[in-house]
Amino acid sequence: MIAELGHFALILAFAVSIAGSVAPLYGAHRGWSDWMTLATPAATALFALVCLSFAALTWSFVTSDFSVRLVVANSHSLKPMIYKIAGVWGNHEGSLLLWVLMLALFGAMVAAFGRNIPTGLKARALGVQSLIACGFIAFMLFTSNPFERLFPAPFDGADLNPLLQDPGLAFHPPFLYLGYVGLSMAFSFAAAALIEGRVDAAWARWVRPWALAAWAALTVGIGLGSWWAYYELGWGGFWFWDPVENASFMPWLAAIALLHSAIVVEKRSSLKNWTILMAILAFSLSLLGTFIVRSGVLDSVHAFAVDPERGVFILLLLVVAIGGSLALYAWRAPSLKSEGVFAPVSRESGLILNNLLMMSSCGVVFAGTMAPLVREALTGAKISVGAPFFDLAFTPFMVLLAIALPLGAMTPWKRGDAGKVLSKLWWAAAAALGAGALVWGVQTGTSPAAPIAMALAAWVALGVAAEIAERAKVGSAPLAENWRRLARAPRADWGKWVAHFGLGVTIWGVAAITAWTVEDIRVARPGESFALGAYEVTFDGVTRAQGPNYVYERGEFHVYRDGVQVAHVYPEKRIYTETRTPTPTTEAGIDNGFTRDLYLVLGDPQVGTGGVPTGAWAVRAYVKPFANWIWGGAILMALGGCLSLTDRRYRVGAPTRAAQAHAAMAPAE
Amino acid sequence: MAMTRKKRRIMFLAAGALAMTGATALAVVGFRESIVFFMPPAELLAKAPGPEQRLRVGGMVVEGSVVRGQGETVRFTLTDYEGSVEVAFAGVLPDLFSEGQGAVAEGYFREGRFEAREVLAKHDEKYMPRNVADTLKTPPPGT
């Protein structure tokens, strides 16, 4: 009954999405204001209906209703509650429903908070958003209905893939989708602006919060995915350049470009065409990502479902959305006039450089991701493009970006003086070079990667410090004045500083883990000790026990440094017993530290002749230096985005509320 | 000197062209150096590529061929039902790796044996690596 209700709500939502796109778009075209104002209630109704549908599916999972096929395939009555809920989106159909839920949520938020957006623009933006929702709901209803019943209902379910029964992954898809779909709002605004033929600073202020929110969510989503891979897949890799990872990474890069170019539109009324194009590309890459993940056209360690029919449907959506928007762009963009003028050395030029580097690196990732597909279509040869390609082709852009970032961020708008900028940053440059030299001197081995990356990371971080010092007028004003100036700095500027600093932190983490990981694979007997870098590891033995829906073998290790115990680590091998066939998983034992992780994995028990266990175990041990800095930096970046989002100038509906706030809190400045 | 719109456009295009050229050059060099070919076991045995060529081989893991617990290296046999190759791997096998299922190994073909640096296995009940599915010549006997 509940499942039918959900299905019915979804069908209603489909009808509402058609009405919500056709009426406002046509009304705006004809200038009928009553048709245009339909956009707001339609967006709200769409959200309510999709919510109902999602709630119905969640209910089916929570109550383990095994007459619903999806629940049977992905859940089990004994599974912990959090994974029953995560099971809703841990599969193809449910994750699509989550996609549409987010899409409707963003539309409803614009409808609710965007009271001061001009009626025409709002109607068109919501109309386009509704159109996208329409496409995806149709996709669900026709090829991937989550509410399909199963008769007769089996006694129990097949359980969720044990690899997915993990807190890191439970929340990975919602964040990723929040990001993907958030970019749809920027896309809808871009399409609306193209139809209107007008882009101004106010437009950029409406687009930026959505792009920022989407980007911050994507950052968290990608970070969670990478963190999950790090501790779950059993060898401490944090990024694989896998097609599915690239699928989320490309929109992330494009969103960065969009964020930065939207600033230029807002402050300087320049780069309008380009910003519109970025908004279109960012969401197109999100759609492409969905296509790659959902169609399984590319071999991927993360592909969870492969179905050609669905692939064709998404490809169709992709072609219509991307082709349509690019055609609209080609037709209408030339009419958008940019006004601001600027010199070659200026903040504008710096932001253009940022955009070029972001889009070039994105292009390289795109080429590497799609190459196997193209190559096979053309020559029939099957190839794979792995980390070596991306290390070679992607890294140079990030190096250039890190070099340029502090310079560009320090340069004033319109026209800058290169000498002046350098004079404010020379100490940061000197300190960064010093840090690089120090690392070069201290490290064993001759890889230049770590010293260079250290210098870059320090340069980015110190560049932020220099910028803050400049803003506070450190040295040229009394301390109290320094503080006052910092306290008055807009949240958007704090967001910029925190996010840029986070980038420095991540660069350092990636460089350190890549250059200095220590690895050891051996067979160890209980009681045996072995050296791991500067550490001494003692293997105490293995115990067996029972978890909620699995049995496990747990190894016990003590780690010493200079004779002092520093960690106690318990890696596990689990066997999930409630799945169709018992499924083993490996849980690494990790001791997290500020400057290093100790990472231990229990391998296979050793057997002697005749299959008699010898008591020894294969053991893999790693020291992963500065591992946590990778995700720490990602958190800082996302935090920076959120800080910037809370800047009252960018709040949706800002002008009216800011005016009221000012009136209430006067005197200002 | 503030720039005119025309000058700015020229600068923009020049910078864009430079970035494009850089990206293309890097991608081309990258492809030349680091592309990894995929082949089924039969093709691997027929072509016998050199010991320094990194490649991927994929097929079904032969039932009963997996040797675990003899030191840190795991051995198993991959087959496409036309040819079979023994794979040696010193590392962590993916959790869903198992006998009678599809798997892909990446590494080097040396002295008649495949030395894997990385092993990928299917991720859930439905999933079979697409390259493996495409190249399997005959279905497993008895199904």
C-alpha cells in the first residue's frame, strides 16, 4: 500500500513537472504574469510529491517490506537501521529518486526564498529546473521504477553489498548528489538568462550561492568517497583515477571555474558569456557523470549496475540537455555584452587564468576518462588509462595553479602593479622556498616531488597569511585596528582564505603520502616483531568473534617507537553471513595521527602441507605520512565555501533582508 | 593601460589557445607513455608481449586454482575458456574476488606467468567487468 502510494506520488510529480516547466516558460515568452507565477507553487508541489515518494521508499526499507523488489535486492531484516536507510540510495533506482529529490529541493528553495528575483527570470529558471526533473522522473518511471512489487514475497532480503555498509559511504552519495544537482540550479539560471538575453551583477549574485553550495557539497562527497576508499579497500590508496571518481571530479573542477568567473560578472560586469558557458558545462559534466556511473559504459571498480537500456535513456537525456543548452548558448550568447575593462595584470586576469587552468585540467581528465571508449569504438582495441597518465597530464596544471594562486588573489581589480604584488609576497615566497629546501635536505631518497610540493603548499598557505596581514594592515596600524579590520572583513573573504588554505593543506597531504609511504608485506607468527620504517610492530595474535550480521577474525598489533608503545591496532577480516553467498571484507586497522597513519591489514592465514594451519598470517603494514591532511584540506575547502555562503550579500533574497538588517543594526560603518 | 574589448578578446583567445595546446601536448605524451592494453588470456599467450609492457588481462578465476596462505604471494589462474594464464599477486585481493567469478589483473607478463601489480574484481552480484564479458568466448560448461 505504502509503495503504491509512493509510486502514485511519483506519477503525480511527473505531471506537475510537465506543468511546472511548460506553463512558466510559455507564460514568460508571452509575458503572461499569471502563468509565470505558476512556477512557484509548481516547484513547491513537485518537492512535496517527490518527498512523499522518497518517504514511501524509505518506509519500505525501514520496515523491511520484502514485497518490494528493490528492498529484497538491497536490504535484510537483520541489517543495522542506519544501513537500512542508506540502502534506500545504495542502488540504482533509489539513488535516482534521491537525485530527483535534491533537484526538487533546490527548485523549492528558489521558489521559497527567491521573492525578489524578477518574475520573468524566476519563472524561466524554475521552468528549466522542472524540465530537468521531468526528464529524470520519466527515466525512473519507464526504466527504473523503485516501487516494483515482487510476488510471492520472499522471507528475507539479499542484503546490501557489505562494502557499502559503512558510515563513510552511507553519506557519500547524498553529498555527491547535492553537488551534482546543485549545479543544475546554476544551469537553470544560465539557461533562463540566455532566454532572457540579459546577464547582470544581480544575476551573478543569484547564481553564486547555488554554485557555492553545490561545490562545497561535491567537495565533501568526493572527500568522503576518497576517505572510504582509503580505509576500506585495504591498501591505503586514496584516489584511483577511476572513471567513476573522474565523473565526480570533472564537475568539481568546472564548478571551481564557475565560482571564480561568476565573481568577475558580479564585481566587474565582465566575462558574462564565459560564465554562462561554465554553468552549462558544469552541469553537463554532472549529467555525463551520472551517465558514466549509471550506464556502466566504462569499466570501473565502482560500477554497481550495468544496464544498456538505461544507458541509452540517460544518453538521450544527456544529448537533449547538453545539445539543447549549447545550441541556445550559440544562438543567444553573442547578444550578451560585457562592460568592464581591465589590464593584463589585474584580478580579472588572475581569475581568467584560474578558469583556463581549471578547464584545461578538466579537459585532460575528460580525455583520459573517455579515451578507452573512443579507442574501442574506433579500433576495437581495449585499453585502460590509469594513474600514470593522469599524474603526467593533470599535475602540471595544479602546479601552475598553486604558483599563480597567491599572486592572483593579491592583485587588485581592474589594474594591478606586478611589483607591488610581489613586494607583499616576497617573504612568503622566500619561506616557501626555504621549506622546500629543508624537506629536500631532510628526506632520504632523491625524489624532487616532495620538496617541490612542500614549497607549493607552503606558498599557497603563506600567500593566504600575507593576504590576511595585508587586509589587517599588520605593521602599519595598531594591533586593535588590525583586529577590527579582520572582524569587519566580509565572510566571503574569510571563505576565500579558508578554502585556499585548505587547498595548500591537501596538496601537502597528497605529496607526502605519495612520496613517503613505507610499505611492508610479510608472513608473521603471533609474538613476532618486525620493523616498519621508524616503528617496531608486534603481532600478538588473532581472535574470532561474532558481529551483528557478520563473523570476524581480529588481529592484535602493538606498535612501538624507540621502545615506547605508540599504538594498538586491530585489523579485521569479516565475513558477512546474511548475503546470498557469504561475503568477506577486509577492515584495515588504522591508527590516525596528525603527521602519520599506521595502517595494518590482516591477510590470509598460512597453511602448511595438507591444509593444516601453521598459525602464521600474511600481514601488510604501511606508514602513511600526513594522510589525514588530504581530507582535512577538503574539509577546510568545503568550510570556506560554507563561510562564503553565509555572507549576507549572497544570501538568496539578500537585498531586502540586508536592508532591513542594516536598518535594525545601524549605525553601520 | 586599460584594454579595449578587442585587445582583451585577443589576449583571452591567445591564453586559451596556449592552455589548449599545453593540455593537448600533455595528453598526447601521456597517452603514448601510459596506455594499458587489455587482453584475454588466449590473446596474451598468442602475442606474448615483452616483460616491460604493462597490460591488463581479464577472465574468469578458475575454480580451485586460488592458492592462498603460502607466503605473502597469492596465485590463481585466469581463463577465457580458450587459454589460461597463471597470475601471481603480492598484495591485498579485493574483497569480492572469488573463484568462478570475473577478475582483471594489471601488471607484466614475465616468463610465462603474469605478475600482477593490481587486481580488480567485480563489485556486486550483477557486475561482471565489461571487458571480460565481451571477450569470453564460450560460456562456462554446465550453465
